[in-house]
Amino acid sequence: MTLTLLSPEAYETHVAAHYGVSPGRTPEVIAEVMRAELFALGHTLRWVLEARVLALLSRFGVTEEDVAETRRTLESVGDVAAGPGGEVAWAPLRAVLLRPGRWMIAGTLPSGDVRTALGLSLGGLPRRLSTDDDERVRRFVEEMGGRVVDVARWAGLDRVPARDRFLAELEARIDAAVRFEDRASAISWDGLEVFAPEPKQTRPEKWWRSTPLGEQAALVRARQTGGWRAYGWARVVGGKPEIVPLSGDDARRATFVLAEKAGTPVRLSAARVGSALEIMLPVLLPSAEYRWLAAVGEMLSGPRRVRLDELMFQDARVMLGQKLGVVVEEVS
């Protein structure tokens, strides 16, 4: 074995060539190195994966926060599978059909393997490719043991109920609250706040109030020991409060749906940038809607926003309105 000492410049070129990316401090480079490391490891702890990637890329000015932010992005787009106890694992291959001839590739499989097999350019975060032979992509994915899915199924939108049905399901949970007693007992509801949107108050953070519960169901929250907040769906039943704990994602969805029902829908602004449009995302969306936008558009930061072409922008506007009651307004 012969060891060769490389200059930082030569090392950067070597790493870029090995992983099939352009050298430099970009999320795409960090993502490709992270996929390759996790693909080799199979599973590990988050901090171990981040440390291995940082050891390879720190000499290029990549920071711990750069690596952590990229890891969070890869988890959100399905390239890294997150598990309990801070563990991460190799994610299976998924090809998401965005429209005929346009695909998103999710999973930990390194981009170089995809390029070699298909002979197609693959880039972006999440990764996308264009082709005039969709069947070739399907065959490749199936041969690799992966699955082809449409974007709604991949994002989870096909499992998200309509707004009225979602609220009805929350009501049903209260009716069957006895099944949640063990879970609820671990949560303190002292200092409970009620989500009460109103047209005169335009700042959503002001829609939480310390007000008594009534017989009409409401979204509630309470701060727990350690500083985190628990969320629940609650109403007074038989003279006493009945509270069903909610996941953070269900609680987030409820804020949008309840705001629309109260006549104060969340409004997002959109602006044209060249031939594309960017929707500003000052609020956190539920996971299914976020994953859908991440698949069909390009997520950007500073400030957080998503860039979409004209066709996908119109689809996004309709989807956000139907699922969450969100109004997207184009501004000049």
C-alpha cells in the first residue's frame, strides 16, 4: 500500500471526484458525503454520522451547524431514516414521479450509483432527474429493490384527511378518551392555554390565551417540566375537562384548520423570481405538506421559502388551500 500526502486543494478535488459532486462548501456536497457514509455504515448515531462527515469536510470550511442542518434536511426528504434514541439508518430507495419525465430520488443510495446505472444527470436537494424514458427509471428502481410512488403518497398527503374530517376525528378521540387516560396522566395541564384565533389579531402567536375551557372543543397547550409544551384536544364533559393528547404534527395541523374555520386563514406571500415563484414559509407546516413542497420545489433558507415553477406553484396553492385552508397571495 502506498500513502500519498495530498494538499488541501488536491484533497478537495479527490473528495469531489469520489462522491461525484462539485467541490466546495454546499449542502449538496455535504449531503452526498453523508449519504455515502451512512450507506457504508448501515446505521449509527446522529452524532457519529455528523462527526464522520465533519472530519472529511471541515478543511473546506464546513461547520458543525452546516452538517447538522444538512442531516435534518436529509431526514425530511427521506434520504436518512431517523429512529429512536438518536439513531439514524440507511433509507430505502424511492423514486417519486413528479410529472412525466421528472423524478425525485429519495433514499441513501449514493448519487454516483444512480448516475452510473441510468447515465442521467442527478442533482439538487432533494435529488431530481429528468428523462425521456420513465420506464427505464422504473426498471432501475425495481431492480435495486426500491419502489416507485407518486408525490402525494410519498409525502403522506394521501393519508391526510380533509379539514372537516380532521376535526371530526379529533372529536371522536374525546368521545373515546378513556383509552388515552394512561397517556394523559403523564402530562401536566396546569397553566393551560387555549388556541383562539380572531380576525382583529393578525399575529398567530397571540392566538393562545389563558381562558377557561367550555363545552366546545378546543386546541390547548401547557408547558411541561423541562420547558417543552404538550398539546391536546379538549372540552368540558360532565362538568370536568376532558383532554386528549395530540402529537406536535396534529397540533400544528389543527392551528391551520381552526384559523381558517374562524375566518382568519393563515396567509402566505409569493413573489416571482425570474420564471419561478417563491412562497415564503414564516410558519412551520405539517410534515406531509412540507414533504410535498420539498419534493416538487426547491427549499431555500434566509428566509425560509420554497421555489416552484409556474405549474407546481398553482398545484401548491390548491393543495395548501384544500388541506390547511392556507391562502397563498402573489405580491409584486
